[in-house]
Amino acid sequence: MAKPYSYDLHCKVMAAIEQDGMKRCEASTVFQISRNTINYPATWARTSH
């Protein structure tokens, strides 16, 4: 199984999307993660710590 992304990265990605208005596809490029990884932010909120 792949290693989960850090909580710090999670916070940066979510801030870029929710506060800065960045689109998810833009955030995936900027942070070099898969678009599918940030497809469901609610999932991240439930599983990250």
C-alpha cells in the first residue's frame, strides 16, 4: 500500500482549494499529486491526522 500524504501537504492543498479558490486540477499540478487524490476532500477530512 502506498504511503499516505503528510498532514502538512493536506492542509496546503485544502487551503489552496477552499481559501484561494484554486481548481482541483490546478492544485494537483502545483503540488504534484494525482487529481484523484483530491477528488473528494471530505474523505481527506475524515482520514487524515
